[in-house]
Amino acid sequence: MKAAPIFEAGNHRWWILYDQDEHRVIDSNVYVMESNGQSIILDPGGFEVFPQVFAALVEVVPPNSLKAAFVSHQDPDIASSLPLWHACNEQIQWHIPKLWDGFIRHYGALEAPLQDIPDEGGDMLIGGRRLEFIPAHYLHSSGNFHLYDPEAKVLFSGDVGAALLPPGHGAWVDRRDKSGRAFEEHITKAKYFHERWMPSNAAKKDWINRVCKLEIDYLCPQHGAIYSGDNVQRFFEWFDGLNVGTAINE
């Protein structure tokens, strides 16, 4: 995996860890935020990719700076590496949806400190900076959250915005293209994923109404590439008009 910067302002930084050389498993992005020498890892990945994620992580932050981890929902590509991270650093505080507490413990490390996020969301401090847990229930998990950094204007959006891209893809939906053509090409690789994996148009509308009130410069999904600038609004408009939960009509 590779580490690439997303945002930097003084001692406040965001990175994406991305791009497996070969897709033995579904390709996943992992994000790291550092503030004042403390860091948090977001959806740290599955057991299978732990060595690659760890190797990319140490390029950008010392492993002992990790004070917290955020798990958006219960899927194995997000959280099955939990016992390996706990073995490396027992001080990591795991922030997880309350609904999935008992399920996530099946991955092991029963003694790991798990902090439940209530359904209505909440916030946390890392390195003196406040991060917000944004409810995203049923997108696609029944207990699901996104993470927002109001200072960096970064929204980690989990599976929302995901695209299934070929090996070797870049970290960004092309930021140089102001015409929207790069977005239109990219979003074709996201269409089926959202139609099939997102089950509820009502949940989609609720999420759009919620996040459109936020200032977002970077929309960072767990699969695919980052949306920035005009592509953030382009994605919101595209997703708003998309019919999801299509399996019941197949």
C-alpha cells in the first residue's frame, strides 16, 4: 500500500493509505489523522492486509502515536485486524457503533478497550482536535457512522462514495479536471455498488440532508478515490438522484 497526504496545516495532518498491487481481497482505503503528535486510524482494515497497512502507516506516523481507532461498522474488511492492532498497541481506544459491540468482539482481543458510539452520534478529541461521529445508518449497515473533521473539512464517508477501481488507481478523482468529465467517468464504477449495497432511499435522503449542512472539502470513502472541490457537490447530487436497494426489483 501507499501513503499519500490529503490535508496539512501545521501539526494537523490527514493521510490515505491505499492501492493494493493485487486484489486478493476487496481493495480498501485506510485513513490516518494526526494532531499534536497523537493519531487516529479510521477503518484500519482486515486481517489479510494488516502487514501492508502497518508498513504504510509507519511511513507517516510512529505506531506509538496511535491513541484511537474508528470503526464505521462491523464488516471484516474494516475491523478484523483489531486483535493485531491491539497486540501492537494495547492503549488504542476503539470507537465503534454501539449496535455492533458484541459482533465486533468476535474478531478477538476481548480485552481491547471498546468505546460505544450511541445511535445519535457524538464526538471525541484527539490531539486537542474535535472529531464528530456522523450517523449514517443503513448506508449500508444498520449501525453505521462517518467521521467529520470540521477544521480540516474532511468527511470520512465509509462505503458512501465507494467505487470498485482496478489495481494501480490513484488516490483522487482527478482534481485538475474542472469540466466534470473525470467525475462522470469515475462514477460509472460506483453506480452498481451504491444501487446494490445501499438498501434504503429514506436513509440516503437523511444522510444527504445531514452532510449538506457541513463544510466539506474532502469526501473520503473506504473504497476507491477521494472526491474534492466541485466533485464533492457532484457526488451529493448524483447520489441524491440514484435509486438504491435495487435487489428487490431484480
